[in-house]
Amino acid sequence: MSPLLDGIDDLLEEVSQGSENLSGPLRITAPVTFGEIYVAGMLARFGAKYPDVTIDLRLSDAYADLAADGIDLALRIGHFDLSSMKVRRLTSFESMLVASPAFLAQSPDILKPEDLAEVSCIVDTNRRLPRRWHFKRAAEKRVVHVKGRFQVNSAHAAAELACQGLGVAYIPSFAVSDALERGALVPPLPGWTGEKGMWRRSISKAVPFRARYGR
């Protein structure tokens, strides 16, 4: 995630467009899990540099109408279709298959992606196709249809449920890095990689921050 984190500070500077005496609200939106983990530190640094700016951070996994809501900067996964926004790719990330050691000790063996059809999976409904999980190993590609008792609309909640031993989860890497370091979660299919995602940022073209609040 370091390329993304290094670039986010620069994005806020781009929103301000070189202004030195900013004041007024800066409206930012980001997905819930990413915002909770990473965005606070970014905003603290920006707020210290521009003390007259008030920051309105809106964490939501829903795709709101950014132009209508007056959003200055949006951090999102996937594609934007709004012509009123300047969109740029930031970096990519990978979804990971994870489970707790306790769950794996009592579940059927998971030796290949198809084995997931026989185990309880935790479904993150934020995905476009939540129950279709994609895997790749060298030239091999597999798509598995999964099922499970737990369905949530939060990668963080899916990770917590997996830590509690309630199933296998398929989660963006940025949401499970801490649990992997602690050993609370492990990848049950070494050698197989998950679906690639892309972080993009969008800045309003119609009402730039500098135009509203001056240099």
C-alpha cells in the first residue's frame, strides 16, 4: 500500500492547487474500511498545514453522485463514469483468501479453489459479484461460486468474522494486513492470487477548491 499512501498527500495538494491561504470546507469521500484505516493520518497532516480549512470526511461504500454532493476529492475502487470528474489511477491491490488457523484446523482441506464450494465462506456484498471469487496461478484462472451463513457489506467486518473462525473470507489486502502480521489470519491457498482491484481518485472539474476559496 505504500505507493498509494505516498500519493494521497500529493492528492490533497492537487485539490488545493497550490493555494496558500485556504479556508472553508473540503469535502472528501472514501470507502469505510479504507477511510478508517488510512485516511485519518492523511487529514491530520493536511489540517496542520491549512488550519483554516474544515474537513468533511464522508465514509461510505455507496457510489453517491459526487458532483451533486459537492465532493472535492473521492477515493474509490474501480471506475468512475462521471464526466464532471477528473479521474486518475493511483495504484492496484489484490484480494486475498484468508481464514483463521482454528477454522482451517476443523474444516475440510482447501487444496484448490474449487474446494471452497465445500466450506463456509463469508461474503462481502460490496463486491459487484459477491459470491464469485476469482483466482489465478501462473496461466491458470479459476472462478468459484461460494456460499456461507454470513453476508456483510464491510471488508473490515468480514475480516473480523474470519478472525473469529466463522469462515473463509475474500478480502482486499489492505484490510487484512494487520491480522496477517498477528497470525490471526492465514492464506489457505499459497500460490494462488486473488482478483486485482484498482484505486482511483476523482477531483471535481466543475468547482475546483481553489476557485471557491482563493489562494
